[in-house]
Amino acid sequence: MKSQSRPRILQELRPAAEGFAGIPQETRLLFAMLNSNSGLDLTGLLNSHNRLLPYPKSLRGAGWHRRGDELYDMSSRMLSLQDADRWRDRHRVFRASERVYQLVDRMRQAAAMRTMIALRREIEIHDLETEPFFDLIWGHYLSKSLGASQMQVLRDARFATIRYGWRAMHRSGWKGADAVTYPKMDTSDYDIYIAQTPWPSRVSPGTQLVVRYHDAIPIFYPHTIHNAHWHQYTHYQPLKANLKAGAIMVCNSENSRNEVLAMFPERAGQTHVIPCVVSDAYAARPAKEPAVNEIIRGSIEPTTEPSFVSSSEAEEFYVRHLGEKPIRYLLVVSTIEPRKNHKRLISAWRSVANELAPELKLVIVGRPGWHSEDTLKTMGRFQRRGRIFNVSGLSPMDLRVLYANADAVVCPSIAEGFDLTGIEAMLSDGVVVASDIPVHREIYSDACVYFDPYSTQSMAGAIAKFVKPQDPELHASLMQKGKALSRNFLADKIGPQWTKFLEETVDQKRKNGGKLIS
């Protein structure tokens, strides 16, 4: 039985099963931070993106097999949480089988959700005994952003699941045109439910829905994303329904809050701003750091690596371009997609390198995302010549080394909700060059040099300040400002803001007799 004296929080962890940066990263860091607060009673919701999880069996009666049946049941649910990623690189026969399974699974979920809505049944939340399966939870949800020391602490964390996939919940709500009717989730055991994106269900009357609002990219920059109509629908319709039902949007920046209010100006009282939390791994400087060249060589992104005839040819290539001599490089950290502005960065880098530093390389940390084909073609021409390196899957400690040793860390996006990259770089003693967009001005303040993201010349001019000739005073000034600024986003500063917000929200709800804040 959960304690009634502490705020009972349920936090969605679905995005944590996805990539390294952005929303997945903040989901992991937020969960670890809230879990470390003994004043909160926290449970992580391990919901699936697509899968219909097996229904938890009610196993009663004595028998030698009872414990085995329980473990088998939980193990089956845990495995289903991994979605379809394990099929992606399989033989085409297996991929075809998976597509058939997904179609059947989608039909089953649609039928179940329609029945549930028609009969006014609620989506049940099922507690998980996670200790026997913590390795799976750690590897699939948490390890990409958290260190081994946090692993031991999180072993004692509580987790729960729901049967239905996030996509199925979205589909079930669509009734045509602007009509949506989302299913209801039984959250009666919790004071607050924190969803990581606009949430496609209703919650119990005594639960306050809190949506962690990251950005409005699907609304204001739909041309930069894949499957734009679907993303618009899954963003706007639940956002509108959530606000109508009294949800609070906890935005990661004033910029994101302004985007909410641009769509719903009458909902200002339901918005709140708490910045993203950054990992303290970037603030720690180990006694011995791995060499930059070794990190790059050991982390090459396989899907974009140049083709080699043999392993000996590959070895010769990397020895020639990543030998013992430390390289000079610019660094960009983000998924490769149009909004991140990689193509213009490549043009600016070429200009600077050709005029000032022919040995300057470009290191791109991130995997290919949607609509990246043109950018990958441009990258490929320079990758084959050992001038651009695309790496991925870096630990925070390795990424810290790359931040600290780059001539400059470039944040070239045309739109962001927050952009942790610059804060991580500043915390790592790196210098930042960033696009002049509202959220960068808000978050980075005067701790970086800005450029017009639509002008190659402007970007190249900003980068050139840190390449040659270097301005020691500017470099030192930005490092000092960046270090001081970035510490405002560590857990010891962001954690109290969340604690204050959650406790005040629960107190107000309880004073109102369990009614939601309006």
C-alpha cells in the first residue's frame, strides 16, 4: 500500500526506450532525479510504443508451479515492451512475419480499445516485480543516459505497465475531423501522472495530469519531420484534450510555453516552466581521459561508415586519418535531420577549413533521422576522404571529452524546444557557437557566439572566431560564463523546482477535496 503522506507520482517512461538525446534523455534524467527524492513516492510507467502486452494473469491457488507461472507472465510482458526493434535487421522473411504480426496486433488493440470506450471501462495499471528483470529495464530504458552508480539506486525503484500501446491509444481517440474521445486510465492510486508528451487518455478524477511539454515542432515546423500529419494529430489533439481536462503543461523553456500560448492563449494559468536537467557526468573531470581519436575510432556509426574492401583497408584508412596526432575538429551533437541544419553547417565548415585551417575536421555525433538522405550524401563525400566522422552511442564521459577538446561546439538548429547540447558543452569546458533563435538566447544567454541559421556566411564567421586566429580573451570569457551558466541546470538546482511544483500541486488538489486544478 502506498504512503498517503508523500505525493504519489506516476511518470511515463516510454520515450526512454528510444534514442540517446532529447526527450528520451530528459525522461531518464528526470526519473532518476525524482527517484532520489525521498519525499516523493515515485513509480515509473513502462508503457510500449506499439505493442499490446500480454494480460497479467490472476494466478491463485497453491502449487509448485505458481511462482514459475508468475515469473513467466512478467517476463513475457517485459519482452513485449521492446517493440519491434529486434526485427529490423533480420532476414526479409522474419521482417515480413513481423509486419503481419504488427498488423494483427494493431487490429486486436483497436478492437479492444473500441470495446473499452464503448463499455466505459478503464485502462488498468499493473505493478511489476522488476528485480528479476532489472537488467532488461536498465538496458532498454535507462542506461543510455545514466551511470553505474545510479543503476544500483534504481534497482529499488518501482515500475508498472499498461497493456495498450501509445499509438493504439491515439488511434482509438480519433472519431473523424476534430472529434476525439480518448480512453480513460485508472490512475486512482496516484496524485499526479507525468506524461512526457501530450497524453492520449483521460485520468482518474483525483489525479492531476502533468504534461512535460518539450516543443511544438509538429505544429510550427511540420515540414521538417517524418509522417507530419500523424505527428500533428498525435501532438495537437491530445494537447487540446489535456488542457480542456485541466492538465498542467510543465514547459522546458519560456519559448515552449509561448508556443503553447500561441495555440491556446486562454490557458496561461495551466502552464509552468521548469528547465531540463543535465547529467552531472559532464561536470566531472576524470584523472585520465581517453584520447579523442580513440573515442571517434571506436564509435563510428555503422550505417554511414564508408565502404571498405577489407578490414585491412579500413584499418589503414583510420590510421591515416585518426593516427596518434590529436585532430582539430568542430563538433555537432544531434540526430541528423533537416531541422538540425547539418547541410548548412557542412558548407560553413568547408568555408572555414578552406580559408583558415585545412586540417580542421567535422565530427557529427548522432544517428540518421528522418529526411536525412540529402545530408548523408553530402556527408559521404567527405567521410570517404577522412574529413567528416559520424559517431554514435557515446557515453556521457566520452562525449564530455569530445566537447572539451573541440575548437567549437556548434548548435545550428533552426528550431528547438530547449537544446541540451550547448549546456552539456559548457559544463564540459567547451565553447559554443549557436543559431540565433529565441530558445538559444533564453537558455545560453551571453555564454556563446550567435549566428543566423539561414546564412552560411554568418555561421562561418562565428565559427572562424574560434579556429584561427584564436581570440584567447573571448575563448576564456565564454568558458567562464558557460561554466557558471550551465551549473544552473544540474539536478541540485532543477530538482528543488520540481519538488516545489509537485508538492504545491498535490497540496492544492487535496485542499480542493481532490478536485483538479483549473
